[in-house]
Amino acid sequence: DTMRRVVRQSKFRHVFGQAVKNDQCYDDIRVSRVTWDSSFCAVNPRFVAIIVDASGGGAFLVLPLHKTGRIDKSYPTVCGHTGPVLDIDWCPHNDQVIASGSEDCTVMVWQIPENGLTLSLTEPVVVLEGHSKRVGIVAWHPTARNVLLSAGCDNAIIIWNVGTGEALINLDDMHVDMIYNVSWNRNGSLICTASKDKKVRVIDPRKQEIVAEKEKTHEGARPMRAIFLADGNIFTTGFSRMSERQLALWNPKNMEEPIALHEMDTSNGVLLPFYDPDTNIIYLCGKGDSSIRYFEITDESPYVHYLNTFSSKEPQRGMGFMPKRGLDVNKCEIARFFKLHERKCEPIIMTVPRKSDLFQDDLYPDTAGPEAALEAEEWFEGKNADPLLISLKHGYIPGKNRDLKVVKKNILDNKPAANKKSDLINAPKKAADASNTQNEAKLDEILKELKSIKDTITNQDERISKLEQQMAKIGD
């Protein structure tokens, strides 16, 4: 109650949430029914991606934001996994690149064509193999290009250099039980994890050491979540021993006692926190709830201030959260959610009503832009950098994204492959190597495309002969 009694000045006390009209929803989507506590939805300024039910494998839809209305059953999907997809995450530095983790133990990284899919996508740019059990979590590094983290039910966390397709860090002995979630801090120098053993751990992935940990962060047995805030503190959601939902704020430098701990209600859905570092607002979306609650984090007691609740009738199956640069600054929009129902995805727009038409710079401090501050190699070597910020004063205009190229490392660093003996002879000729690699990559691309066209033709041929047989039967 103390959270509600205090009336304090905040420009976010009157955030106004509204679901869009029916014709602006994405309809007739078979949202995945996998029992896994990920958000099932990922959005960026160009696309919304939704994990869907797929027979005989795993698939997700990728829709251009403007493609609202009824989605045809035959709409192409991204469907290269052989088991259900459990988590997806858009690359923060390239709006056409998305990673997916699946029950088939692999992580795949996909390049989506600029205007969306016209054919189903079955060939990822790269397949990352290293987990021995299903992969339930994928999370891109916030500031370094092509660095991707994955966590699996083998209790291992692997950090990949997607540009070379290699696993560069493997943290496989830090967790004794299932990992519920992983969160990078603002500059990507640390990660924090919440695990089934009720511990929250703060880990330095490059030193491969646990910097801080807290046992029994929340006493209850149900799943927890832990995320880093911009100031380095950690926000957690979980359950009390009496199964009440709780939220808490922690200082990783002293995890003995929480800075703040609040009980919320006795619902049993896992609370998924979505955090906006620019405004320091946390939105809590419970799986199976029909509301979104939001809180402002400040450095004065009680630290976590309840702002308001957006309520609707339908429970949510999952939720996507738009990055700041995808919002409409002219409408004073400070957040946009993409709420998954059984059969549709409904955008919910959060605005702070203002009388003036001028740019509200107090609502829109400079925000993380799409440029990476570091290259993967620099980060792995030990460099850190904060996100490169952009102003939203004139709205965000998406630039051209460069294609994701995966260049496998020099043949000598790996097991020699039978068909590449010629490369071994030319190893000293580094320059020649580079162009060879590029040519190989191009050749691979062309071969892949050829194969896919041939496959299509074969399929169509089979289909034609089947139809001809049917016609013949009818004729007889």
C-alpha cells in the first residue's frame, strides 16, 4: 500500500494506454502453444516477429509493421528449425537480422529481406551449434556488433561471434539448474541471470567469473526474472513463499538486502519485465494476465513507484516491446507493446498526453541508435563502450542495413576439411585467402539459391504429376 499512498510529482503519472482499432491488429495468427516462458514476440522499427504453431518443426512469422489485418494461412514463415522455436530476438544493430533458439538444440541467425518475406525462409545465414539441450534464450549484445548470447536447458550460456559462426565463450559450470532468463547490462560488460535454484548471479562473461550472487532472491518456487537497469542496479520479479508475486530492486555491490521489495498479488503468471532505460520505467506483463502495470524507478524511497495499470479484457499469451526509435514522437508515444492473443497480435500504444505539438525533449532523451559502438573482436579483447545515442527530435528514419556476412575463419585454425587441400598450400597468401573466402561465400550463396529453386521446381513437378494422376482418375 505504501507504494500507492505516496502522491509524487512525475511526468509519467498520467501515461495513457490504448489498444489500436481492430483493423490495425494482425489477425488469424496461430500463436505458439509451447509451454515456455519467453515473450514469443519480438519487434523493431520495421518488423514484428511472432513464434507460431508449426507442424513438424519450428517456425515464426515476420510481418512488416504495416501488414495489418488478416494474415493468410499460406503467408511465408521462417521455418528452418526441426523443433519448436522457443525464443527470438532482433539484432539491435541491424533491423533485418533476427536470431532464434529452438528445441532442436541450435541457434539460427536469419537475414530478412528489406520488404519482408515473399517465400518461406528455410536457410539461415548461420547455424550455431554447441548446446546439448534445447535453447530457450537468445539475447544480442547491446553495443558490440554480431555478439550473441544463448542459454540452453543444458544450463550453459554460450557467447558467439556471429560474424565467424564461432562460440567464443562457454559458461557451462556456473548454473546447476535451469536458467530462466539472462540480461546484459547497459554497456554489455556484465550479464545477470535468474535460475531455478532461486539464485540471481552477476557474471563477467569475459573473465568467466561470478561477480555477485544472491541466494533465495525470491522464496517461492515459481520462475523468476532478473534484468539490469541503466544505473547498474538489478530489478527482479518472482514469488514469495505464499505464492504472492513480488518485485525487488538490488544493488549488485551489496546483495544482502534488497533496496526495495514489494508484494503485488497472488496471480500465478510469470511477470515479464520490459524496461525503458531512457525514462526508467518498468512495465510488467504477466503471462495470462490481462493487464500491464508500470512503475518508475528513482533514487528516492520507495525507489520503485507504482504509476498505473493498463487493463484489457483478454489475457496475453506473450508480448513484444518496441525499441524507442520505433515510436511516434509526434504523438508523445513513450512505449508500444504487441500483445499476443490466441489468434492475433494487438498493438497497445502508451502515450503521455501533452497540449503542445512541439517535440517533448523531456520525454525523449537521446536513445540507443542502431549503430554498434564496438566490433565483436574489440569486445572479446576486453573493450567496453556505451550505446551510441541518437536524437529522436525529427523522428527516426531507418537507414540502409548492411547484409550480415559470415566469414568462417582461416582453414588452418580449424580441422582441415577434405575438399580444401588447395587452401592449405596457399595459406601464406593471406590476401588471396581473403578474396577466396569472399568468392566462396558468394559461390555458397549462389549454390544455396540454386538448390532452393531446384527444390521448388522438383516440388512443383511432383505436384503437377499428382494433379495429372488425379485428373486421369477423374477422366476414367
